[in-house]
Amino acid sequence: MLELIAKKVGMTHQYKENGVSTPLTMLKFYDNKVISIKEEDDKHIAQIGFEKTENKKNISKSLIGLYEKAQQPIHKKLKTSNLNKKTSVKAGDSFIISDILKLGDKISVRGTSSGKGFAGVMKRWNFRGLEASHGVSVSHRSHGSTGQRQDPGKTFRGKKMAGHLGVDNVTIKNLQIEYIDSENSIIAVRGSVPGRNGSDLLIKLKGI
């Protein structure tokens, strides 16, 4: 499965011929290049560099040495991806979006969800809260009972309670491609993806 890195640009929408509005998320792929490729029994393991740069300031020496050994330009990001045994990809090649994607294809997108800080159970777990009246005092948004009495007398691990919300690894599967801009390496998928605008996303493509 080929895995490429893209940046979330933002969201928009488009109207179909029947007047239905479809939400879209715009994703911009970084320029990429295969740094090295190694063969195994039933697959190829490729190291792919993203976002070419001339500035070595924020690149580790070990990573610079890897690029120099492979005689490839320096990139800011490096990702290892598994390819099919039948692939003809070799070191120095690049993946062109229009060659590997077409309208109607479905992809999986993985990213880090937006952080929302400390949240109560109504926002974090969609609890309905307590009653609005009938003796409830200053506890309308609380989660109610936490544990039990003497037996077993403890709070079980995994109990849904208030706490930190967001900043989790989230994968959205089977997002359909609705638009492709080959010149600018931008695609639009139907629906939403995790993360804020400008954050990096991992795009998983099957069959490559």
C-alpha cells in the first residue's frame, strides 16, 4: 500500500446537477521522490522523501547522510512505504498525482484530530446530562455516578469521564475523490478529514 503525505488546505463545497450540496476537503500533495528501494519476498520497501529543500538547518545529520548516500536531493520529510512486488518504481522516481489517482477512486486518510482541551462528558462522549429540574442542583452537565458501592468498590478502567479531548490518531476510510488539479497537485475528497488547516495527513492508496 502506497502512503503519501499531503497537507490539508481547507474545506469547501460543490453543487451537483440535482442541487444537492456536497462537502469537500482540499488536500495538497507535497512533491515527492523515491530515495531508495529495497526488495523483499513479496513486496518492495521504498523510502520516499517529501518537500524538497536546500536548507539543512533543521535536518538531522543522519538524514542528510542518508540522502547523500543515495545521491538524492534533501527533503524535509521521509516516509517508508510498502509497494507491490510487480511495481516498476525505482530510486529517483516521483509519483504524479494524475497517474495514480482518478475521479471516483477511494482513499484512506490518517491524521491527528484537532485538540479541544479538557472537555466534559457531554462534549466528549455525547452524554445527555442530568435533568433540568426535579431536584438537580448545579449538576446538569455532570456524568452522574462514577463507580459502585462496596462491591466491587472501584472505578473500572475505561470508564467514560471528563478529560482531554482530541489530539488522537484518526483514520477515515473510503473517502471518494471528487476533484483533481494535476497542475497544483491538489485533490478534493467528499467529507471531512482529521486535523486543522495546514496539518500533514497520511494518504493511503491501495493497489500500488
